[in-house]
Amino acid sequence: MQRTTLPSALAAGALLLSLTGCGGDADADGKTVTVTVGYQSKTINTVTAGTLLRSLGAFEHELRALGRRDGHTYKVKWEDYATGAPITAQMVAGKVDIGSMGDFPLLINSGRGTQLNAPTRLVSVTGYNLRGGLNTVLTAPGSSLRALSGLRGKNVSTSVGSAADGTLVRALQRAGIDPESGVHKLNQQPAVGASALEAGSADALSQFVAWPGLLAFQGKARALYDGARLNLPTFHGVATRKAFADERPAVVQAFLAAQLDATRHLRAHPLDAARKVATATGLPPEVVYLYNGTGGIATFDPTLKPRLTAALKKDVPVLRDAKLVGPVDVSSFVDDRYLKRAYGSADAYAKALRATPPASPNQLWLKGENRLRTFATPTELLRFARSHRDRVRAAYVPDAATGTRWFADRAVWVRDGHELRAFVTPDNARTWIADHPGARTLSYPAALAAAR
């Protein structure tokens, strides 16, 4: 695949788009305002600012209330993208007013906005994982690869400049592999990379939610590297054009109030939210729930937590080394004023800011049921799954080392004394076994049989 640097592609896109007008403008009558929102429907840890938000009609509801106060009629134009790069191109050209994307694309968004004199601001977070579990490196089911160290000299597909690319770069560096010269990196959209992995032209695929879970669920890939091994926060967030926010701060606040409503709905009705997102995206609801369900890989909380913004500052050198971005002033990019107003009080925001993610429970979803069953231990879940084998729709277990939720039948199982423990990758399991003499790996059927 032809290699084009992301800054060059964005600059060309911005130049072209700048000729076609700008978003967020009032119509000729001066009373109708169209707000353009760029989102990624299949990047499902952005759903509270995109797919679920749109499905609930929460933003339109807030804008109708705003219109009754200020006399304007507001319209929302939703634009769906596969990655954050085209949202940035549209945003710096004035075509998208509000957009959601991952942490690395957010930094590129900030850098390109500054470079092109079209500054942007990070105004909220959608979903996050404090250890980095939102990104995963995958390989084919029959691959002989068992650890990241085996990727030296191999073809690895990723979307350059994405959060998943950032995970790949850091993981390779920790494995002693130069991320540029040590592997043959293929810069591909997620769907293209998934096809390349299946066809054998890529030995591994590093991608963001929901691609790893989807491919594992479909039996088309297995996890090679759990991004949570990095123990570095990764998240997606919402950016807006500064000029738009300055001109229409009430609209930005309305969007964030709607995001809060969508977040509350997701937390209160996780299964319903998963089904809504599945219907809108075509993703299996079992995959959506893996990430967005109770204790899922993604924690949904719009607050701009210091630990997340600190991680953003650590990401800048990685992007600069890859020549994907110039100087980025994270402190000026992060702007929580609108979100604080959406919360209604400084105390409410401060309380939300202190919230921490819940532990991932052992859960099982039976066919024909509209609820998930929770179990105290993985062994108890396996015991129940064995006795209801033909009725199991999906079963979820946390990695014993990293806490990353995974499908029970796609996990690597380890028997450690009387306990059965699950791991996302063979490497995670080996690390555990090395510290626990006598522990050994089991296949999923063997783990079911051993659950007594």
C-alpha cells in the first residue's frame, strides 16, 4: 500500500475542503443554524458522542430547548467516518464543528489546527481504559506467533496516527523492536487491515475498539498482545473548533449535556444501549457489550481526568518521533469549561472527576434472556456454562493479570491449583505461569470440564 504521511494527507484534504464553505453557519434567514457532528459509528467507545447519542436523539432534544430560549432553529448534520483523520481534515477546513476520535488523533487534530490557524479544543472524554486495553494486536487463528517479539520482520497492518498505532509503537519498543525498521508497517483502514490479516498478506493487525473483539468473536483472529500490558491510559474524546465554540458556546454546552444523558443511559441500561448501537452499526450486540457493557473494556465518563490528560502529554513525543505532528500544547488544547457548565455545578463535576472504573465482572448471556448473569469467579461461570452449553450466547471474563474483559471461549485458560483463570493472550498467561509454579494452560473445553 502506498505510504503517504498523515500530515500531508490532512493538509491536502484541508485545502480542498476549504473551498467548499464552512459548518456551523446560520442559513440565509439568520435563524436556522446547522451543526455538523463528525463521529465514528463503529468505534464504539465514542457512542455517547456519536452512535448512541444519535439513536437517543439527545442532542436534538437539547437544541430544541436552546432554540426556545434564543429563537433559533437548530439542525444537526451527522457525518460518519472510519477513523479520526478525515474528521480532523474536515474540522480544520471548517466543515465539521464537533468531532470524536482517539487520543493520538486528538493530538494530531490539535497540531493541525494550530498549524493551519484553525485551533481546536478537547472538551470531553467518551470512553477510556486506564491500562490501555482498548487497543489490541491480533494475529490469524492458525498463526504460529505467540508473542509480540515474533513480529520482527513481519507485515503488520495498522492505521498510522491512530490510537492503535500508538499502542503498536510502544509495544514494539518494549519488545526491543524498532517500530519503523523492525517490522513492515502497512498503513491501512481497519476493514482493509482485517481483510489483509484474513488473506495472509498481513501477519498481524493492531487496531482499536471494536475491531479486535469483532474479529475474535467471528473466529477470524486471536489476540496476540493486550494493550493493557502497557499500563498506560488510552481514551477517545470530543473536540470542537475553537471558533465555533467561541461563537456558539451554548451549542457546545448543549452537546455535552446530551452526552451526559447518553452516558447515564448507557450506565443504567447497558444491554439496551448495546442493542441500540448494534442495530445502528451492524455489529453483533455481543461485541458491543464486550466493550460497553457493565465493567466493559471501555469506561464511559466525560470528565477530563488529570491522569488522562497527563497520558496525552506523554503521547506527544511518540507522534513527534514518527513525524506525524509538530509541537502540541496539551494544556491549552484541553478546555473543560463547557463540560463544567453542562454538569451544572463545580461540586457535581468534581465528584464525577474523582470517579474510578469498576472491576469487570464474570458475566454470561443466555440465549432468549434479556439480562446477564453475574458470577463471583471464572470457575463458577464455567460451571454454569458447562451445564447450559447449548444456550450460551456470550460469556465474559476479565484477564487475571490486566483486568481486560474478553470472551470466555476465546480466552487462554490457566489452571492454578483449584482456580481457573482467564487471559486475553498466550503471553499474559505465560507471564502468570512463570510467577505461579504448577500452573498450566488449558483449552476452553478442558477448562469447562475442569470447572467442578
